Amino acid sequence: MAKDDDPDEIRRQFSEAVNMSPAELERWLDTDESRSVGQKTDGGESTGHAEGRRIVELLRTKKGDLDDDDLAHMRKVHGYVARHLAQEPAKEDVETSKWRYSLMNWGHDPLKRS
């Protein structure tokens, strides 16, 4: 099994990428700021906002109940957060930036200390 396919490694990477609790993420997803960013689908919800709801589900799923689809999604979340963090804007713009809001929809607040 390749390291990229190891469930423990996928869960570890997901945990590093997602630094918001399910409750924090749910509160964030209820804000206008959360709904203001991202590419909207036909239903009007952005891809990132829908991802946030899926991430809440994953965070609340017991380790033993995660299936292959869940693990693949966790890998996707880690990849998105890693790529998006590399695109950080100027520091003075971060707190209210669309960049931060988008990351928060994916469960990562770049201003949150670990």
C-alpha cells in the first residue's frame, strides 16, 4: 500500500488541514461571509460551502465508520487546503479576504493558532 493510500496517513493529513471543530465550521457556514465566496452551482450554493457541510459530517464520523469514499474526500480536502494556503495574499488583507473565507469553508482558518 502506497503512503498516499494509507488510511492513517490520510486521516493525519486531514486533521492537519482542518483546524476548525464541527461546531466552529457550522457556525461559520451560517454566516453571510461564508456564502459570499466561491463558484456557485446551479442550486445557488458554492462548491466550498457544500464542502464545508461534508467536512462537518466527516469530522463527526467515527474512525472505524469511514469508508473509501470518505477517505478519498479527506484526501481532496487536504489537497485543496495545501494548494490554497500557497496562494496567501498580502498580510494586511488576510482577515477579511475571500482567500481566508474560502479556506474557512473548507474547515481551515489560517488565522487560528494550532
